[in-house]
Amino acid sequence: MGQSMKDRNITSDHLDLHGSDGSSSSSKRTRLSSDVFVDIEQQKRKLGVPPSWREVYRYRIKGAKYQAWIDDPNAPGCNVRPATLTLEEMIDNAQPYPWVIEESNYQFEHLALRGGGVSSIHIARGGKNYHYTYLRRDPGPNSYQVNEYEHHVGRGILVAERIFRSDGPYWCEAARAQYSVDYNIKTLRHVAFVDITDEQTGPYIRYELYPRLGIEWLAAGRQDYYEFEHGSVEYQELLGTRLGVSMACLVLSSFPRGTMKITKIVTWSTATHPQIRFVIQPVIREPVAVATAA
């Protein structure tokens, strides 16, 4: 059983995101192949650097801000615009730097979805029900790095396996465009980032969140999963990390503000990498009482 952090009382931008360092299909990015030489800097990038208390505090403040923007259509300061980008526009050869669909097929669910409480949610299990797409774009005039978006899409769920943006559209735009190829965006209920190796979310989970819960990271794979409820300290800190902000922007750019809510954030571990799933649900408004004459 997973553990909910709802009752815990603990007081204590979309650029260059790495959804993973591996792939369920063939390896896309050139990797070090030598068994003798170990790239220390590469290992540091994979594991990340423990965040300082100031960074954790900034995550919480930023996460609370994005939470307010999602929940309250009148909260000031939000400049995230509605997304309109389509996959057809991304791959249009009339563009100077069009995206290319390097691979597109139907696959089984990602291995990471065998954990994290996914068995209790209503998504397709078994069979090749997930539309896998690997999008790639050559560097633009102001960049030297390739852009990559790699997703698995099933009804109600989007799994981000690789995200690397150097320039061009933000991840939230590309993710919405890819999901919308198969399903109406209104059906989206879960977004998972698997095998996380980014510079903020992964290190926060590994070095701050789990030790705070009394869990050494080496033992995290033996745990089940943890749920962090809407508005909790950990929820806001996770939402304020880079992948959390990207997820918040997906909600803000895909739905009218105040109509959808990220109700909880789920974390778990498989092997050595953190995994994270965001749960989104429609906001049910209380009925308005109407006075009637006696």
C-alpha cells in the first residue's frame, strides 16, 4: 500500500529537462560506451547535487504560486497562455527547423508504471495500448543541441520518458500536441515522468524528500510509493521544481484556470531513479443555493 502524506505536519523553466537517461526502445542520445573510463561529471549530472535549504525554500514558494494560479482564476501574475500547437504544425516541412517523427508505434505500458500505485487507477493494462512517439528536431540558429521529446500516450495518461529542450516549443506545448493526436485533452488525468535525471526534481526527491521521510535512497526501491496531497509542504516543493513547473504549465496552458486541479503527486523508485506521477481532476463546484419565496 502507498502512504499518504496528507496528515504529516512538516515545517522544515522549462529549459533543458531530462525525463530520463534510458529508453524502453533503442537508445537515442549518444552515450559513453567505454567500460574503463568513467565520466565523473556525467555521473554527477545523473544523480544531481543535493539542494540547499534556500533552493528547497524557493521550490516551495514557486510551487505555492503555481498552485494558486491553477486553483484560482483570479490569482494575479500568471502569464502562461493557452497552448494551440499541433503535431502537424511541429512536423510541417515549411518551417525552417521542422520536427521529425523518428519513431511511432504502439507498445506495452512503460515498465515504471508497474509501480507507483498505477494498478489502482483506470488506465489500460496489458496489450500494446500505448502510442509511443519519439520526436526530434535539429538545433536552431542559437543552439548546438538537439531537441527531443519522447512520450507514451494511453487514454487518460501521458508518460514522459525523455525531455530535452534547447530551443523551440516548451514541453507543455509538445506534450499537449502529442496527447491530442489520440485523445481529447479533456480526458487527461495522469502525467508521469519516468527515470528522472534532471537537475532539480530528481535531486530533491533523492536527497531532500525521502531522507525527510526517514528513507535512505538506496532503500527507496523497497518501498511502495508516497502520495503528497494538494497544498501540503511536499506537494508545493515538488510542484516548484523544474518538472513540477512544467506540469503546472501543462495544466495552465491546456485548461481554463480554476477548472482542473493537480490533486496529488505520487513518487516512487524503480532501480536507481526517481519516478513521479501527477494526478489531475476536474474541479467540482458547489451548487449555488437559490432563494425561493415562502
